Amino acid sequence: MTAKKPYLETMPNEDGFFGKFGGAFIPPQLEEPFREIREAYDKLSKSFEFLHELKKIRKHYQGRPTPITYCKNLSDYIGGGQIYLKREDLNHTGAHKLNHCMAEGLLAKYLGKKKLIAETGAGQHGVALATAAAYFGLECEIHMGEVDIKKEHPNVVKMKILGAKVVPATHGLKTLKEAVDSAFGAYLQDTQNQLFAIGSVVGPHPFPKMVRDFQSVVGLEAKEQFLEMTGKLPDMVTACVGGGSNAMGIFSGFIDDAVKLYGVEPAGKGTNLGEHSASLTYGSEGIMHGFNSIMLKDENGEPAPVHSIGSGIDYPSIGPEHAYLHSIGRTNVGLCTDEEAVDAFYKLSQYEGIIPALESAHAVAFAMKYAAQNPKESILVNLSGRGDKDIDYVIEHYPIPLKV
């Protein structure tokens, strides 16, 4: 009898589809550059030299493996299930983003590119890519929505200190979608010397697969660490989802196991279009930014306006692999409002001494609700980033509560 292959070895197919989701819906001028990227990745992903260099970078530069922390105080406060955190906030630059940015930098060097270009929402991907560019001696250009530039000022400053050029996206809602539009436009002007380093498990093939593979280190580490800590696997694993890179990273370690997986979408401040970014909850099938997935649409079938207090997850679509896994019932959807995210931001800070990114706080908030309802379960949260970038915004809009 032939053994069943692990999920990660079977998906996506050669054309980049996860079921009916994914693919590469791109203009003719992008077909050759993306073929070049795909062929280079297929080769490098099996290269001992590439993998050895990446392993060395992760250990001696990024500070991997990141630990798992048991949240005893928060768990006791809730009086329910036991909450653990995979501490990607302790990865160099303060988030999971460097896991794929350093690898994309290596890929750019292999291809002989001179410049990395990308979009960013909360700025974590921008900081990570600027860091990778500095490390590999490459130029860097980051496109960021004008609204997010004001909101995430600390990360903008970091990008500039690291040597990156920050380009404001001034059209539309001036947030993450517009930053992607702007970056794509700039990339089209020179595909020969630039590598478009997409910041999540979105975009045309091969990026959803490639970014997932680079982020899978999170889940593979977490599985081994949790077994060592507790002798068993967690009952549930959860992560916030915008495009979905941090979620696919940690899900990758548990996808073949009997573990519940919850992607937490931003419920924002209401259920009307423009008040949330919950694509799987309220969206429908559609093509945007070169891939087919589930997206939020306006009355004309165009990408709808979205909102989230977390700038890194206010995106009107979701990674195609997330759409596929949800369609076959392998993953579940959780929701978290802006108010719940801020409450979790303060609760984790005051009970555990860990200030989370607002994006990550969505997953913490959902884990807190889940723990209260499932007192016998263990819950592993991917704490995808730290909250340094958010403290000015939170303090300005949400007064510090008294610890209860």
C-alpha cells in the first residue's frame, strides 16, 4: 500500500491551484517574470546550499527558534482552557514577516536582482523586507497606504532608517489594497532588476505556496515545542487572518493532525461593507491581485472597502489556500471586533507582560472567548507580532483601563 503524502507536498497543484482557488491571473508582461520566480523557487527549495544558508540565517540572525509561552495568569483570569503563545513577536524585527522576507532576499540574490519592492499594511512586512535588503545589499522600495503611514509611524521610521524608500499610496481608501495596487504598478516598470516580494500567502502563483513554505517553520517548531512541553498536541490552534501568512505558517505544522484550526477574521465595527474585513464570513468567489479566492465585493463586483483596527489585516480578500481549507471543512472561522482586539491587547499586556500587535490581539481575543467556553482544552495562539508599532495609536484612541 502506498503511504499518503503529507498535505504540504500535494497542494497546490502545478498550476498553483488549491482546488478552484489560486492560480495566476496576470497580464502578459508578468508571465515571464513570474515563470522565472517559480522555476527559481522550485530549484532552490531542493537546494542544500540554499536551505543551509536559510537555516543559518534563521538561527544566527533572526533568533529562531522562537519559544512557546504558557499564559498562566491570563488562563487563570479566564478560568477556562489553557492558553499558550507561539512567540513570533520575539523573531527579529518583531513579527513573523522576516521568515519569508529573508528567503525572498536570498531568492532575489540568486536571480541577480538589484532591488526588492513590496507593499505593506501595518509596516511589519515593510520593516522585515527593508531588513532583508540591508542584509543582502539590495535596494528596497515599500509602498504603503497614506492612512497606514500616519497610523503606523514607528514602522515607517524604521523602514527609512534601514534604507528603504517609502512610497505613499494616495488613491482609494489609502490602505493595504491600494498599497498592493501601487507596488504592482511600480514593479511593472522594471521586472528585470526588481523582485516583487509579496508579503502574504496571496498574489499569483507561486507566491501563496512559496510564502507558506517559508512560514511553515513556525508550525513545525511549534509542534515539536508543544509536544516537548505537554506531551501532546494542542486541542486548538488559532491565528489572525488578513492575507493569512502567519496563520498558514502555524497551521502548516498541524494540518495533518487531529487539531482544530481557527483563522480569526477582523469583524471591525459592524457588518456593513466598509466596517469589517471578514472575507470568508461575508465574501464570495472572485479574482483580485492575480488570484482567485473569496473576496468582499461592492455592488459592482469590485473589491469592497474594508476596515480593521489592525492595518495588516484590512484586506478585501484572503489567501487562496485559506479559502480552500475552509471550503473542505479543514479550518474554521473566528471573528473579533475592534473593541475585543483592544481589550485583548490590554489584557495580555497587564496579565502576562506581553504587548501584542493589534493584528495578533485578534487571535488572542478569540482564544480568550474560546477558552471560556472550552475549559478542558489547550489553545495555541500564533502571536504574530509585537505591539510597539501600535502603542501610540491605542493610547490616543483607547484610554488605559485599570487592571481588574
